[in-house]
Amino acid sequence: MKRFAFIGLLFLGLQVHSQSIQSPSKKITLNFALSDGKPTYQISYQNKPVVLKSYMGVKLKAARDLDGNLRIDSVRQRNVNETWEPVLGEQSHINNNYNELTIALYQELADRKINIIFRVFDEGVAFRYDFPKQSNLNYFIVTDEVSEFNLTGDHKAFWIPGDFDSQEYAYNETKLSEINTEKIDLNNGIGLKSIAGKYVVQSPLMMKTADNVYLNIFEAAVVNYPVMHLDLVPNEFKLKSHLVPNAIGDKAYLQTPCVSPWRTIMMSDDARDIVSSKMILNLNEPCKIEDTAWIKPMKYVGIWWEMHVGKSTWDYAGSQNAQNAADGQLKPSGKHGATTENTKRYIDFAAKNGFDGVLVEGWNVGWEDWFGNWKEDVFDFTTPYPDFDLKAVTDYAKSKGIKMIMHHETSGSVANYERHLDRALDLMKQYGYPAAKSGYVGRIIPRGEFHDGQTMVNHFNFVARRFAVYKLMVNSHESSRPTGYSRTYPNYIAAEAARGNEFNAWSNGNPPMHETILPFTRLLGGPMDYTPGIFEIKMSAYDKTKKEQVHTTLAKQLALYVTMYSPLQMAADLPENYEKYIDAFQFIKDVAVDWQDSRYLEAEPGDYLTVARKDKHSEKWFLGGITDENARNTEIKLDFLSPNKKYTATIYEDGADADWEKNPKSYVIKTVQVTSKSKIKLHLAKGGGTAISFQPN
């Protein structure tokens, strides 16, 4: 790591009440001031206000709040310009360049101290509350946060409702003034309807102003603290932090010295700056794992989609036999997916096509009576069903050079999972499983806790740390959304924490614009296991009465492997469906999952995204372009390619008659010779996409 820092103590005294600091490029200016003893901040971008006077501070239980009666004790500034190397990532080197302002505040009435730390990057501003060690503030309880974001107008916003238990919603595109969760169909999600209020939305909140400035409000480094949602003040364009409570209404239990998460406001007149930003990662602590050689990217297939389309089931006995299953009298239903023989079929397919691993869901007992019953001890994570032979599967996978991926569905019973966790990890080590997919469907046990509360944030981070002790990787589903913790523990290889591809199998699905919004929201916090690659688009292929379908073309499913970053990528469809379209499947086989460089070529949230990425270990480049429900024609310069090299570009594009709804499987594959001076014209059908591989000659 290369690091340069300048630190200066600007003053000590009580007379100064305001301070300013700019980004390294001087495009962004942050102003801090005390207003009648209350801390406030304002932000301007290119000399135009983007955040008006907004109050700051923290409210405490049974103690004087730290949001007023404050004075400035001292101010420090420093500049940091460093480069670090992620273990896995969109690029091999990340620059971390910011100017920092630390305001040390003192509350004389209570003899207490609180520091507010600002970091101003070229793409945005971050601030956090720092509680130094002090005798009059040792152990304390946070009841609220006075973190405001007072915006300048009625911006366009991309939002989902503030559900403390789920992010699995389709995005709404409205004006800020039109945000109202009572006006949307909450059945778009499978959350537990823990809706915080009709004007509460989740962060990250992506926005666009009338004068074409892109804004994003989010948070980074959420550790030992609840997730922040955003409360819109009715009839105003002001957002306030809305912390997720625990079972008795408290927000966070803290002990000094400690810090809050970073509150972030990204801004740019170019949407590509938002979607490519590494600001969230940069605000997290460096990697704490000394030996990271065992943390490796994976491309996998698995026994999973066949359950979603109704071909098989997770349970062995069938829900009609739940009582017999509870009594230990397991009788096979004949539809169980996770059998030894079926798993061997997937292993054969993975080995034949160069995949790294196979995921198996439904391998362990408990699935007959697992969902919605608030039962504490459904799964033990070590006992397989009678038709799944752990040793036989493991031995067969080893003989084929395939790694198995474990599945840990907790059914929301977190206390039970933690009790069994070390035994489950011992089992993974015994059988050579390098990674596990965890799940948290259902209400949380301990009862009254939420997925986004402090208790669960601590749990998700604890699991990542515990997996690291065993040198294992984890991919969480139904967790709180990531905020860059994968920098600190890169074995936290991926997460779902948003509305994934599975919804297309059995619900009204994900609208075509969905995948153009996620990179501006969910993916800012870390890689997403979106499970792309569905080729059999319409569910009527499995049941003629079904009307559900994937809301993309087949070519767009290929492009998602580039636009939706993750070092853990699933070819989610059934092996037999890939064999029907083996020529298109070649792109999934070829595409890399770990990158040396990434270039965001075109971007507009809700409309389109085009990304080019270079394989970390070769000179190969891959491009993915996607659009929303509108067809799109564009021309891409290939100046990201290495100069003085010739490449064979294999283009997987929508057919002339392709349409996500009417003709989603129409695609064309062609090859052309290109260089860095070439241009390629792309045609994207409605709900369509283009995927390109560039092979140096």
C-alpha cells in the first residue's frame, strides 16, 4: 500500500464556529458550522448547493443528547492519498484519496465529548460520529440519530420501502414528493411487512436533480450498529436517518471508544462516477485476514432453480408429511432435488464445462416444516437426508475436480445457527467444502429482532469472522445489505440482500429496469449473488398454466455476468436448458469473475448500463450492455483495449425480432476483428442486452 497523508492542527480555542473543506479536485465543498450550539453541515457541488443546512448529532437514552449545547474544542485536517489491492474485486488496485476534517466538540453541561469526522472525496462526502474514551460517557444507549440530508428540490428518486426485514422489492421511480409506501403493492416483496412508515425508504437512495446532478445517500462500515433507513419529511425535501430498533425499541448499545457508521452522500454530473465509485469500500477498514490465498473466486451451478420452477422440492418427505417428518418417520415424496444421484449429474455438468463448484440446497433434514413457524431448532446443519450421501458426493466431486458449496438455511433462527455454527464449519472442513450459502428467510429468533437491527448486523459480521477462522467463504442471502465489510473480511465473498433473479420464477418478477438500478444502489456496498443465466425464459415450459417469466432477453442474461459484479457467479439454469443453447452458453463458460480493470462506458439509472472488464489473469476483456423496457441503439468505442493488439470479438446480441416479452430467446452470435481504435454498434432489444468477449489474437 502506498499512502501519503498531511495532518494539521488548525486551531485550539472557542471562538471559531465554522469550517470548510474541499475535495481533492475542489469540485465539492463541505461547510460545517455550529448553529446555536447545534452541529450542521452544507455541501455544494461545482459551486451549486446540493445539501442545504442539515442538523447532526446523536440522541441518548437516560442521558443528555449529543446534538446541542456544543462548542468547538479543536479542528484537524489531513489529506490521504493511498492505493490498496483488494483480494477480489472489480480492479486490482483501488485509489483512496480524500481530505479529512475532524471537529472535536465539547458539551460543558454534561462534561462530554463527541467528534464529527468528515471525509471529502472527489465523488462525495462521508461523515461519522466518533465517541472518544471519557469518564462521563462509558456505556450508553443510542435512541436516535440526528443526521439530516436537506435536499434542494423534488428530485427523481429510485426507492424501495423501509422494511426492516427485507430488501426484496422492485424499485419505484418517482419524485421525492411522491414517495408513499401505502401507494405501492407491498406484495412485490416477500418481506415480513415490517414497514417503518409510509414515508420511510431504504438506503441507498439514488436520485437525479432537475439540473442533472446524480445524488446517492448511503452508509459505509456498518459495524455494531443498526442499518440506517431514511425518513422523508412530508411536504419537504428533507431526509432524516431512521435507525432500525431492537425488540424493546433501543437502537444501539455502545461503549466508548467507538464510532458510528459513515453516512455518505455521493454526487456527480456523470452517472458513471456513482456506479464506479469505490468510496464505500474505501471507508471500511483494511483486510484483517493475514493469509488470503484460500479466498478464491468461484463460478458454480447447483440444485436450486429446479425447486423454484417446481421440478423438484427442497424437502424430502413433502409438506403433506410434515407431521411424520417431525416424528422422525421420513417417507420420500419422490420429488426431492438434493439426492446423491442428482448431485452427481450436476457435478458431471460442472466438470464438463469448466465450473468450479456445485451448490446443493435441501440436503439436510428439516425442510418439511421450516418456514413461518418461528421454530427455534429446525436445522442442525450437519444431518443429511437419507438420500444424500455426504461422503459419496464428496468423493465423486473430488474425482472430477469440483468443489462442493454448502447450504445453511437458518429459517431466521439465529440463536440456533450460532449454537451449531462450529459443528457446521467442522463438517465443511471435514468434507472439503470451501464455501457456504447462508439463508435467513423468516422472522428472526430472538423474537422481536429485525434483520436490519444491531443484533443481526453483529451476527452477519460475526459469521464472516468465524468462517475466516476456519478459512471458509460465506455468501449470505436475506441478510442486511452490505456496506463494504468485504474489504475487511474478503471471505464474505458475496450476498444477496436485494430482489434477485429467483423472483422471476414465481412472482410478478423483476421489471426490465431492475438490473439497471441495482448497480447504483445495492451493489455499491459489495458484490451481489444475483444468480443470472436463465435461458428458459418462460415458466410455461415447466407448467403450461404458468404465466410467469424472466423479464429479460436471453442475451441480457449473459450481459448480467459483466454488469452485476460478483466474484461468485452462478449459472443458475438447469443443465438441460444450457445444452439446448450450447452456443450462447459458451459466454458463461468463458466470462471471468475476478478483474484487473473495469470501465463503466455508459450509465443512466433505470435506463441502461454498459461495462467493460479485464480478466485479472489474462489480456481478455468482456463487455456487458443492458437496457430497460426500451430498445436501444448505441456505439461503443473500444479504446479500453490494449493498444497495438488485435482481438477477436465474439458478440452475443439480441436478434432483430427479440423482445423480452414476445420473443426473449432470439439471439445472434457473430465474430469480428477489432483493435483499440475500433467502434462497435450495439442493438439492445426491449429488456435486452449484449455480451461480448474480446480474445487477443
